[in-house]
Amino acid sequence: MRFIFKTDYDQDIRLFQHGGQVFWYGLLVALLIAAPFLVSEYVLSQLHFVCIYSIVGLGLMLLVGYTGQISLGHAAFLAVGAYTEALLQSKGMPFFVSIISAALLSAAVGVIVGLPALRLKGIYLAIATLAFNVIVEEIVTRWESVTGGNQGKHLKAIELFGFRLVGDASFYYLCLALTALSCLALVNLLRSPTGRAFVAIRDSEISASCMGINLAKYKTMSFALSAALTGVGGALYAHKVAFITPEQFTLLTSIELVTIVIIGGIGSLHGAVLGAAFIIVLPQLISIGKDWLPAAVASQSGLQSIVFGLVLIAFIIFEPLGLYGRWLKIRSYFQLFPFYRAGTFRRQKSYMRSERLR
Amino acid sequence: MLSQVLQLFLAGVAQGCVYALVALGFVLIYKATETVNFAQGDLMMLGAFFGLTASTVLGWPYWATILFAITVMAVVGMMIERIVIRPVLGYPTFTVVMITIGIGYVMRGIVTMVPGWGTETHALPSPFGNAVVRIGGAVLAVEQLAVIAMTAALCALLYVFFRYAKLGVAMQATSQNQLAAYYMGIPVRRVNMLIWGLSAAVAAFGGILLAPVAFVHSNMGFIGLKAFPAAVLGGFGSVPGAIVGGLIIGVVEALAGFYLPEGFKDTAAYVVVLIVLLFMPSGIFGETFHKKV
């Protein structure tokens, strides 16, 4: 059991609360940096995806987990980022310019989506973003002169400072650096008044506006920041798969992205990363699990869909706090041993939390 | 010219009826339990598959097919409520939405695994065939007229049910105020379960009506996504609104498909819903309450 004696107000907003965190995060960073030398090429390639999905998950977590705004249209921002990157690269722009443009353009689109969000709540917002996703997908498919339509668009390897990032390891370091930067940026943002304002809006819009928070400004900002991060993720994704078509940015992709946030645990940045890792590992687990299933079941294409759905349902029913919540429980079990009680993390049910009353 | 518009209009209304039935399912569940069932389209798909089995494998007549699909789906709907939805009663809306998305995934997966259903596209024969009626210059398919007539009949039946039947009134009471309904001796949870059953049955009916037009396959449920704009257009909590919304979406889609360039047909519904939401954030028939702090 660790006791933290607070002797200074600055301690509350320090990046690391205690030495243990410095040690464990340091170890994690060291392991991640050493990863290309430790793991096989295949695992490294999966780590690319984990990094990319983490960035997107962080963006979505900011919006869904911290500002409380629902989005079922994040694949659209992913598409904006990916196609901006592809287009600017084919025009010969350097990577720095293109990825920043991808982020900015996604943010601009995010603002446009954020505007109706000022008036919409709950399910209406979810459906508005869903509609937006479908429209963007259709635009991407039809605007063939720019996006290549269903023919898709090829991307070349990234050039950075005159070097070509051809190897898996160099691309991994790029993804890792951007993921770490996004994490750090969000941790800092959430410690700032802006981040506090987001959380206040999530918890109660009425009380937030009573305390002088400009709802319109902060909601739009949240949408823009979330979209920008998703755009960066989209740009990296485009480079990772090297070939993008509109089918990669459908509503199902949006749902998968939201699943990252739900499975990881709503309202924690750790959750976004854990959720991303889980979503990448799940198909591998399924293909491993297939070996134990009877052949008649294992060979079916619907298996993945069923497992995905069941995992989602199981997480929401049995572990609403997600993977990170599970970790917190395990940790406090050992910290408080033998005094841990099952009720410590029990959520209070709020019957009839009506959305119609607003 | 006029006959062409009439023809398009009728086709749109027929398609809109299916949207309206799925939207009706959304609204029933939303009013009662404040959850939005994203698996409604997949319930429709499952209902169509049960209809297919009854019709092609068992060789039953059309009316028996409909009854069979409705009955089976009502049971499926109640089971879903009991097993999955009831444990998360009172959770935030979005959480429950995600759970229904999960249900949709599971149903789509299961359907592809059932022998005889699989991933192929099936055709469900319609008793109305390809017969047409000529009114003026317009050529109207009997099948479309039948879809409209059957939807109207179902709506009338539901109206009578909600207006006069004890259970229907109890359902209305539950959806207005659960606590007050509970105090009046209505078993709220059981009624919620029955509402899920009713909603799934309505979806199955929609699925069978849609089957001759759009074929039966495991991704048929995505048509249900078009019912969202319909439900939103009518305001999520309004039963007549859902039907009107569905018809509007159907007609807009039919007209957009004919008069606007390619690509507008599939997005027309969503463009309409975005515009409506921008100006009327709670739909056309939407009811707004104000929260007391």
C-alpha cells in the first residue's frame, strides 16, 4: 500500500504522481523502443496497427469518454485523413506538411460535424454522425478524380528528412513517436482548464454552462481535436496498408472504433490504448481458438462476427469499466489485500435516466 | 409525366412502408425502454429468413409464413430482452446502443452459420407475382399495392391494440412513466419484454414484405439503417411520426434515384435527416420536455 503525502498543490497536477509510475512507464517505453529487436516481423506489423488504432482511440476517447458526445461517424474522419495524405503525397508534398494538413483538414470537417452537435443530444447526435459517415463514404466513392473511387489509391513509402522509411522498424518508430506525442498531448490537455471543461460538459451540461463554460466553443473544440487525432491516425493507416479504398471507411469501421473505446474502458486514456491492442489481438485469438473448435463451426465465416458481438456484449454487461477498469480492480485487490470488497467499484444504477427530459 | 411521378411515388411509398415498419420497431422500444435498438434491421433479416424457411422448406402458404415468422421473432425478441437488455437496464443510452450493435453482429454471424441460410442470396416468392394494374398511363405493380395495404392493415391493428386492449394501454402507460405505471400495478419489466417481442414481430413482418423486392441475405439488415432517418424524421418518440417519416424517406429516395445523378439515391435519406436535425433537433413530430435542475 502506497501513501502519497501531498505537501504541495503542484503535486496534484504533476505528470507522474509517484516514483512507481516513473519506473513502470519508463520500463514500458524502454520495451516499446526495444520491440523491433525483440519480436518477429509479423508481431511488429501488428504493433503498427496497435499504434495507429491507439491514436484514433485516443481521439475518440476525448470525444466519447471525456466530453460525452457520441460519434458513430469517426471512420469519416479517418477517411479524410487517409485521402488527404494520399493526395498530398502524390503531389510530392513532404510528409510533415501532408500529415499536418491531414490533421487540420480532419479538424475542419470535425468542426462542421460539431456544429449540429451543439443542438443535438444522445441518440440524435449518434444518428447525425452516422448519416455524416454514410455521406462521406458516398462522396469518397463518387469523387473519382480525387479519390480514385472504387479503384482505390496507392501510397508510397514515407520520406522523412530525405530518408525513405522503407523498413518496418522505421515506420514503427514513427507510429510510436506519434502515439506517445498524442498521449502526452491529451494528458496535458486533460490537466488543463480546457480538459476540465470537457469533463464538466460530460457530467452535466447544465451545471457546466452555469459555471460559465461556453458549451458551443468547447463541444466544437472537442470535435475538432478528436477529428484531428483521427485524421493523423488515418494518414498513418493509409501508409500502413499502402492502398486505400472507400470500403475501408464504412459504418462498420466506425463501430469498430467505438468498440475500442468501450472495451478499453470509457473515460480513461489507458483504456484507449488497451482497447486498441485488444481489437488487434482479437482476430488472432479467434484464429488460434479455431483449432479447438469442430471443423464445421471453425470454417464458417460468421464466427468472427459472432465472437466480436459476444465480446462486446459481455464487456458491457460484466465489465462496464472496460479493460482498464478490470486492471484497476486487480490492482486494488492486491494493494488492499485482504480487505478488498466487491462493492468498491460497483456502479450505481440510475433507473429511468430519461433523455426525453432535457 | 404525371403517370411517371405516380409510379415513382407508389414505388417510394411501398419501399417507405418497410422503412416505416422498422422505424416503428425502433420507436416502440425507444418509448418503452429509452434504448435505441440498432439490431432492428437484423431482427428484420432474421424474420425474413424464418419466413424463407417456412415458405421454401416447409412449403407453407403465404399467410402461414407470415404468422410463423412473426411468432418465432416475437419469442426471439423477448429472449433478447430477457437475456441481454434487462441486465443493463438503467445504464447510459450509449452503452445500451453498443450492446444492441453487438446483438446485431451475433445475429448476422449466426445466420451465416445455419445450413440452408448461409451467405448466399435467396429469393422469397411472393403470391402476387409480377401482375400489374394500369390506372391512366401508370403501371402499378400489384405487389407494391399489397405491401402498402398490408402495412396499413398492420398499422390499424396496432392502433386498435394500443387504444383498446388492456396490454396495449399498459404498454402506453409504461412508456410514458415507468414508475407511475409500476405503482398502478403494471409489471413493467414483463411489459418491456413484451414490447421487445412486439417490436421484433413488426420487424419480421417488414422483412417478409421486403423479401420479394430485395432478396433475403445476411446483410439485408443494413437496409434497416435507412429506418433511422425515418424514425428521426418523425421524432424518435412518436408512433405516427415513424410511419410518416418512413413514407417520406421512401418517396424522397425513389424520386432522388430517378431525377438526381447516381449516388444520391443511397444518401438522400441521410441528407434529409441531417437537414431536418439541423433545423428541428428533435424531429418533426418530436416531443420536447425541459429538464428541471
